[in-house]
Amino acid sequence: MPNIKSAEKRVRTSEKRRVRNQSVKSSLRTAVKKVKAAAEAKAPAAVETYQAATSALDKAAAKGVIHPNKAARLKSRLAKRVAAAQQ
């Protein structure tokens, strides 16, 4: 444990952020898996799950949990899968 007051606060805040980021990333992975599974099964709900995943990715990028380019890349790849499943 650090001796300096500001370093102690930094430890506390970084732990809070780590837990929050971990939670957001976990839910992102789940959302992406749902889209992939729906596209694989050619389910009609694939578009709805894609929209939910897109929203989650955008929010995570806005909060700084993931890089905006990563969010864009994932959205693009998911869109390709959903479009291919629709045909």
C-alpha cells in the first residue's frame, strides 16, 4: 500500500475503474457473441441483436473502455456477417 495520500486515492480510483471496465467489456463480448450466433443461425432477430451490440460498442467507446477504432472495426465486421446471413 502506498504511503502518499494521492497515491492511495489513485489505487482506489483505478480499482473502481478496473471493475467497471471489466463489467462493460464482458457485456460487450456477450453482445458480440449473440450477434454472431444469430447470424450463424440466419435468425430474423440478427438485425435487432446487431443494433443492440452497436449501441453497446458506441457507449463503451464513448466512455473510453475500448478504442473508437476497435468499436468501428467490430461494428463493420458484425454488419458484414448480418448482411451475409440475410441473403
